[in-house]
Amino acid sequence: SAVYGMVIGDKKTVTIPAAEAYGERREDMMIEVPLSEVPPHIEAEIGLQLTLQGPGGQPMPVTIVDIDDEKITLDANHDLAGKDLIFDIELVSIS
């Protein structure tokens, strides 16, 4: 909708609030997994990205955000969740 009313050569900056983009960060998307359930071939470290299988079998990307003596904490929020998106737009042509 940001390009409506623009003509070729127009430039503008558009901000999309987090709630209208990837949504706010959700605490229910934080998953704690006992270390005993982490496969032995995975060397858990903060920042490591993994893929879990979601409830319907779809892939669910997660990032390890915390590790302690008993568990790892995975964040299943999208990397851009909770962030406003800012775009610089220049209309260069209309097809």
C-alpha cells in the first residue's frame, strides 16, 4: 500500500510496525529441552540454529539462546519478530 499514489522518481521511507510485520516476540515460542534429550551429535552452543519438526510435520527453525547444566533454551520466534521494518522505496518504473 506504500506505493499507491507514488509516481516514477518518488522516494519515501516506510515503517511497518512489528505487529503488522513478523509479529511481536512471544514467550510461548521459547522451548526448554533437557540436555538428556539433545542428540549426541549436536554440539549445543548459543546462537546455533537448528530445525525441529513442527506439530504438522513442517520444519520449524529455532535458535539456541541459553544453555545451563540441565537444559537448553530454544527460541522459535522469527529473527525479525518484535522489530519494526523500515524500507526506503524508490519507484523506478510501472509495468
